[in-house]
Amino acid sequence: MAVSAAVIGGGPAGLMAAETLLAGGIEVDLYDRMPSVGRKFLLAGRGGLNITHAEAPEKFLTRYGARATQLEKMLAGFGAAQLRDWVHGLGVETFVGTSQRVFPKEMKAAPLLRAWLQRLRAAGLRIHVRHRWLGWSEDGGLRFATPQGEITAHPRCTVLAPGGGSWARLGSDGAWVPLLEARGVVVAPLKPANCGFEAGWTPHFRERFAGQPVKAVTALFSDATGRQHRRQGELLVSEYGIEGSLVYALSTPLRDTLAAQGSVTLLLDLLPDHDAARVVAAVSHPRGSRSLSSHLQSRLGIKDVKAGLLREALSAEEMNHPAKLAATIKALPLRLTAPRPLDEAISSAGGVSFDALDEQLMLKALPGVFCAGEMLDWEAPTGGYLLTACFATGRAAGLGMLDWLRSR
């Protein structure tokens, strides 16, 4: 009789674990609480699916910060190069963009997911949607709430890959946390990652500029230990504060600094390509009958949202003080008060502690139960790093289960 396994969660980590198990001769039933699998994966690819990143493996690994050591072996086994080859094996071509990010040629997630699901079903994968995992029954079975009522499954072993705690509407709601904690599994609190932050805009600024990008700026701040963090790029003004790629890249130290000291001041250099002396000379240049707005636009190219940010930071009197104005253009203080809620974040930090797992990603407290994907306690910036680690940990959990079964 064939050995059966259950995979809970139909995202990249769960599907990769299922593929690995099927290749090892295991019968697999995959359960997902949503009406279809891969929903967060599809939404992430709506603006162009960033599969992975083409930078050198050594640099790639540093993107996982404090969890690089735990993920190193898994990424060595299935990192960016292997992931690209795997995508090509599904008949999907990829290309490397100017930022070294890797995308499917068609830029979309749907063709890749369709090809993958077709291959998985052909290999025998049984997919059960609208099945919400409820934990374990008294006899050790897996309990599921379904449209037809509660059912119980009794697989030989299980891979848990239900996602983190962001984007609950797509299936990642963190409902698994109390189920594992009740079994003695240590779970670090889920926190927002790759998220926006709140700033106290005036009503006028919010109404006029929410939704507009602020391009070519440098952000600088000091964390609670005094370490400086600097990043150049683009951010987006939102109704509540700021978001965008520049903000997401700094979100981990910003979030942790806010937790430590309650607020943080981000210094924005609105003209990173201009040195301070050039800015002072420009704002000090006689403007005759021209308005200050016209003067800033003609001499420095500052207009629209950047001009609005200056007026948020300075009084009318300070705007007409050349030295103060120049200093603020080069270091505009923006006070951030809180990260946005977890459910709005692109991803989540926290999750199952690696100390609760063995080297094969099996829970020490629950033999035969493996964990993968974003439910593990790691985080990474956007740029393909999140997806790559989800694939890598899914594969590692599948291989770990195969090894465990062979050993028994």
C-alpha cells in the first residue's frame, strides 16, 4: 500500500513540497482553504511576476539577514539558478531585467501556475479546496472544515505550508498559530514585513498628493542601536504615510526601531545627485519677482510632491530662509509613528522558530509534521527573495519527509 501524505496550503511552498513527495513515490493530498490554490502567488504577479534575482549567490544569501544561516543549505539546493531552470522546465521562458530581477517572458503568474498544476495533477496530486485546517483530532487525524461539514484525514505524515499572516483575504491569515502553540511549538509573533508606515500628513497634503511617487530620493535613519541605514530609490505617498520599494527595503529596521523607541525620523534627501553647496547656491540665488515655487522648480527641479513635502516640514517663514530650506532639501525630517497592520503587508516576519524544527524542517514536538514557506521565522525584501525561499523550503520539507520515511 502506498504511503500517503497531506500538504496543507496551496502556495509555492506547499505545491513544491507536493511535487517533491510525488517524485519520491508518495501519494499526496493537498488542502487549501480558498476556492483555488496559488491566490497570493497570482496577485503577486499581477504587476509582473518577480520570480527570483540574478545576483551572485553570496550576496543573494545576505538578503535573509539573521536567518541566512538557517536557509543557506536549502537555498544552495534550490536557489535562483535552480528555480529558473525549474521554470524553464514548465515551458515558461524567463529574462533578467535591468535591476537583475528575474521575470517570466510574459510577465504573468497565471501561465506558470497553470502549467505547474497540470503537471502535478498528471503526477497524481489530489487537490481539495475550501478545506480549512482546524488542527488535530484526538486520534491524531487532521480536521478540516468543508462546505459539506467537518471531515478528518489520516495521512502518514504532513507538510504544513499555510503561509504567514498577511493578505488574509487570499488565505494567509495566521490561524495556524494557536493550533501549533497548543501543541508546544514555539512560534515567534507574526509581524508586518515589506510594509508601509504611518506619517502624520496634513489634510491638504494628503488630499493633493496621496498616490503620487517621490522619485530619486535617499532615505537615512539611525536604529535603536545607533546604526545608520541608507537607501536610495523611490517611495510612494499614501493616505496614511509612505510605502513603495524604497520603504519596503528599509521596513525591517524601521519596524524594529519603532518597536524599540515608539517613533523614528526618516531623513529624506530630495536631491541626492546635488551636493549641499550646490543646493545652497541655488536657493540663495536672487529670484526677483518669481515665486519661491517657480524659483525651486527652475533652479533645482523641485515641484509638485517634493515641494509639498518641503511645505509639510517647514513653516512659511522657514521656507524663505535659504540656509534652512537648503538643509531641509538635503535632509527632510519625516516622523514615522507605526508600521501598517499585518494584513496589509506584502509579507510577514515571525513564525515557527527554527529551534522548534530539526534540520529536515520536521517539528521536534510533532514527529511526522514538517513546516515550509512563510510560516517559518524568516523574512526577506521584495525582489524575488520571498518566492525563492518559499520554493526552497517547500522542496526541503518534501525531501526531509522522504528521508524520515525511509529511515523508518
